[in-house]
Amino acid sequence: MTRWALSVLMSMLLLGAAMMMAARLLGRSGSRGALVMSIVARWLGAYVLWSFVGGLALRYRVLTVYDGALFALLALGGGYWEYATAVTRGRERGLVVFVGIQFAWLVLLLYRNGMLRN
């Protein structure tokens, strides 16, 4: 699974770089295609990082429960929300959505593992 995610991430990064180069050659460096590729690469990277950290935390019994499929669903919705926000309000606001969802996932993860309860 990790090899698959890394290969998708690398191909997305290469495709994104190619799209940005083509957009710059055509004179449109801020194209929506480049925005989509950067958002997809960012969320795939977050998925790989959270899966790695979640797996380590499970192995060393820091966490009792980690559900990577739930984060994948969250990443799909979050990626769409980030794209819509970046198109309507600017890229910086889109990044705020990305960071906010990462913090929300951390809080949910801690709550599900009983670290935020009395």
C-alpha cells in the first residue's frame, strides 16, 4: 500500500511540475490545472505521512485505534473544499483549510484513542 501511495505521489508531483512548466510557457502560471495538481500532491503527502505516523503509533502502542480509510475520505472532501476555497478566495485561504483539517484530524485521532477524555 505504501509503495502504491508513493508511486502515485511521485507521478502527481511530476505531472504537476509538467503542467506548471506548460502553463508558464503559455503565459498562465496560475492555472487551475497546476492548482489541482498541487492540492492532490499535498493531500497524498498528508495521507502517506499520517499513515506512517499512525502505523508507528499503533506498533509502539501509543494509539489503540487508527483508521486510515477514514482519513482517506476526509482527504477527498478536504481536497475539494481546499480547491473551492483557493479558487474563490485565494490560495492562502485554501492552505488555511488544509491546515485546519489536519488539526481537526489530530483532535479526532486523540479523542478516539481516549487522550482527550477525563
